[in-house]
Amino acid sequence: MTERSIDASRTPLVAMRDISLSFGGIHAVDGASIDLYAGEVMALVGHNGAGKSTLIKILSGALPRDSGTISIRGEAASIANPRDARSYGIETIYQTLALADNVDAAANLFLGRELRTGWGTLDDAAMEAAARNVMGRLNPHFQRFKDPVRALSGGQRQSVAIARAILFNAQILVMDEPTAALGPQEAAQVGALIRKLKSDGIGIFLISHDIHDVFDLADRVCVMKNGRVVGTARIADVTKDEVLGMIILGKCPPGATPGPGAVA
Amino acid sequence: MIVLARLLKSTELDTRLIGMVGALFLIWIVFHVLSGGLFLTPRNLWNLSVQSSSVAIMATGMVLVIVTRNIDLSIGSMLGFIGMVMGVIQAALLPKLLGFEHPATWVLTLLVGLGLGAALGALQGFVIAYLGIPAFIVTLGGLLVWRGAAWWVTSGQTVAPLDATFRLMGGGPEGSIGATWSWVVGVVACVAVVLSLARSRTQRQRFNVPLRPMAAEILVGGLGCAAVLAAVAIANAYPWPIGSVRRYAEAHHIALAGGGLSIAHGIAVPVLIAIGVGVAMSFLATRTRFGRYVYAIGGNPEAAELAGVDTRWVIVKIFMLMGVLAAIAGAVSIARLDAATNSEGTLAELLVIAAAVIGGTSLAGGVGTVPGAMLGAVLMQSLQSGMVLLGVDTPLQNIVVGAVLVFAVGIDTVYRRRAAP
């Protein structure tokens, strides 16, 4: 699996090259490059403020970029807003979940892509049926389809956000701390889901604070520090301590390919 | 008592809305008693319905504006400006081109008015959504600009009289649809109520959602139909004043017998317009993609944007809609007055905002309903016309209306805090 995913002869599903974005004088992302292949999980780790979320938001069209290119399956992609990203099959689960709290689960799942009847009106019944279907897979106990999302628990809200990302046949999935609000059982379910999606050939960016999660789920790991990539490595080639060293000190171990952010 | 409470709960009606209807009836009864039986008469209720229509029409749009965390302070001035333009077109411009009282005059005038409303609204919406200037500031500017523009149209002169057909939009004996058509409207409305209940029941069956008990369905349908038919009966119980009857008899060469002729008003045209607008706006808000986006933006603008909703364009459309509604309300207002004046609609924006807020629209965004706002408009108007009946001085009227606004929103805030999970 991992052997296949870093085979340089294959075209990466996503290739982000020399991406930079600064806010005022602060380089949130500074010349970052990262690849993602089909059927792999690429973990993105680093301290708060390392630039992980910013880099990923550029991919999902939530933030613009100052420079750099994004290619999808080898072709240059122009992603200027979230709609563009979705048209490339990129789905994102944001850390904030990005749910409209005042409407129900089905409305959130289909937000921006509502099903409509032949009359052009909202087909609420069909959307609720689809919502029951997808939520049944993720969180079988979930029954509160009529309540606004505000009334749901943290875990239930997270399930809604995840369900939204997998509902539309995503090719590229971006998960920013997907298990942050979940209990152990639900987190395990998300882990199983990630493995299943991976085996379906979907490429997944996984941002996580939990180093155990990363070693459990990811094929490769990319470490960022101060907006720059410290290094990228196959999980099999590095230890947890080495990854922690990359995160904290910016020191690139022999098993990893150093990036511009690595200290000599 | 417990059985009754359970039945009420099983109807799944919005308790807030029921509370508002209750408050409205309470206000009506209090005014009726205090005025010595003047309030709950067909004549007063009919007038109340006509007086409420202009504010009710605009309140349906203000709900959407406020739900998206914006505000529109300009609609009163916009109403005045568009009203002046429509006045000049039908009283000065079109008679020169088409001849006096041409049958197309009212349509052309109205179309220009609606187009102008959409254009002014789009302009404000564009500045708010794409240039990022707060709606409060943009529409505060609009309040001054459009009021000034209203004056410029004729340098302050009042335009009168208006086209006879256009005038029908304002109500009055001529601008009402009479007893027979009122019953037709009433029966159609009843059929619509029953059909929509039946449709929602089959829809629930299709997706295995628990059904409402049959007793609750019958109660809701029965109450709905009874309310509609009672309203029609009241409108039909208000006969034309004797002067109008005499003119009508002369025009149609009918000999008046000793007791005269009793012609019922029926539902007034502006009320029909308001109801039509209300139904259309309710449909737009709850059944269309646009409405879904409006509420999603109100709940979490960032989430809507990230979900791929073109939030800016939605905001522009909302303000365009608000402009169109101001134009409709303007047409109703000038038609009712049979004159366009540059001060028409002064302070209307505040009444409209108050109506929306009393009707349960939250200024924090995301929450509000069209029927609630229309009910709010009727409630505000009831207070005002009730106080007129009691002979309360205008300054005191304002004091009461202001206090009631704060009181109503205060109660609602406490209610929501308790209801919150």
C-alpha cells in the first residue's frame, strides 16, 4: 500500500507546489509543497499556527493564495472559492464543522447542493431520506432529524459534518481534526470509515493533533512548522519520537525527505 | 384540561404563533371594551386590514433581511420616492402619451415602479454585499437619499388625482371585490388548507414519520377554515357607505328604493395583495433553495460560504426583493391616498422592523417567519388604530407603541432563554 503510494512514476491526485500566503507581515504558509495520491492517507501535523489549516483551506477554496500552483491529477486546477473545490471532488470537514446551527441535519448535509422536485422546490422528504441513510451508516443511534443542529451534541454535530463530506462521492477528502469532539467509540467509527474510504481509492488529508491517530491511520506524514514544511515521510520509515522531534525542533530524521523548513 | 393541552400539543402548531394570535385577540377585546364596542365591528376590522397591508407587505421582506443579520432603514424613503415616480408616470407622463385613463396605464406604472424598486434594492445590496459596507450605514444613507429624491421628482408638489384603475389597489368601496368573489376566495383558501394538510399527511406516510392524530388534523383544518370564512363574513358584513351607493346607482341607472341598496365591501384589494405577497414570500422562504440559503446565511455566514453558497449574490437578491416589496407597498399607499406625496412612508421602516421583530424575527439572525411578521404588522396597526378610536393623542400613541415594542421583545427573549436546550 505505502509502497505504491509513493511511487514517483504515478501522477499524484493532488499536487500543491510552493504555496505561500501571508497575512500582513506574517507568513502563514511559506513555500509549502505537498502531494496526495489516490488511496492514501496523508497526515498533516504541527503545532497550532504551523500553517496546516491554512494550507488546507487554500486547497478547499476557503482562502486565496499569494503564489504557488495546485494540480489535480496532473492538470492545473483553478480553485478560487469553495464551489470550485467541490467541482474537483474536494470535500472538507472543517475544524469548526461549518454547520448552520439554525437548520436541521438534512439541510446542512445538502447545503449548496439541495435536491429539488420537478417544480424546482426543495425536496425535503428526499433529502431527509438520504440523510437518514448516510447518518445510519455513520451513527446508527442518530434520530434527531427534525431538530436544528444547535440542539445536537458535539459528537452528533461532528457526524453531520463528516456525513456531508462523504455524501457526494468525494475524490479528495480533507479532514481537519475529525475526531476532536468524539468519544472513543465514535472516534473508532471514524477510523474505520477512513480505512474504508481509503480502500475505495479516495485520497485523504488528515490533520490531527493526536500522534497515535496519525500512526494508526496515515500512510505518510507531513510536518509543518512556522508555515514551512519540515519534512515528509512514510509512516513506516519514522518513529513517533522522530515525528515529535520534527514538530518541536524542526529536525528532519534520516527516514524523511526534508523540506524548506528543516533545520540543518 | 389535560386532554385539551395534549390535543393542542399534538397539532404541532408553533406555540409562539398561537401566543401572538392570543395576544392580538386580547388587545382587540381590551380596545373593544374601552371604546364602548367600537373596535370589533366589521367596519373597524375592515379598515384595520387595509391599514395593515402596506406594512405587512414590507414586513415579509424585512424578515429575510433581518434573518441574514442585515437591516434595511431605507424602505420608507424608497416607498416615498417610488410612489412619487409612479404618481408622475400615471398622472402626467402616460396621459400625454396614451391619453387620459388608458387601460394600460396602471400596468405600465406598476411595472416601472417594481423595476425601480428592484434597481434601487440591487444598488444597495451590491454596495452591502460586494463592497462590504454595513447594511445599517448603506440603508441609513438610502433613507436620506431616497427621501431627497422623492422631493426632487416634482420639487415637492403633490401629484393627484391618480388613474382610476390604479386607485383600486388602495381599497375603498370600489377597490374591494364584493361579497360573491370574497366567498370564492374564502372557499379556495379553505380547499388549499385541507389539501395542504392532506399532502403533509401522505408525505409523512411515505417516509414513515409518525402521523398526527386525526383529531388534531381535524382541529387544525377546522380552525383554519373557520378563521378564513369568519374573515370573509366580516368583510362582507361591512356595507358601502350611502354616498358610494348613490354614485354607483346613478352610474348604473338603478333606482334606489326607500331603504337604499346594501352592497357589501368584501375583501379589499390591498388586503388581497398583502395575502398574495405573504403566501408567495412564505413559499420562497420555506420551499425554495433561495430561502434555505437565506436561513443558512443567518445561522452561520461562514458555513454557508464554505458550503459553496454564493452568499453575496443571495444578499443582493434579498435587497432587490425588499425594493420590489417597497414598490408594491408604495403603490398600495398612494392608491389609498389617491395622491403621491414626497412624505409618503415616513418612518415606515421603523414600523416594518418593529412588525418583523414583534413577529419573532431575531435581530441576531437566523430566526424569523413570514406569517409571524405579518401578524406583527396587524398587531402594531391594531394598537395604533385602537388608540385612535379611544382618542389618545399622537405623542402618547408613540409612547405606547414604543413601550409595547420593547415589552414584546423582552417577553420573547425570556421565553427563548427558557426554551433553549
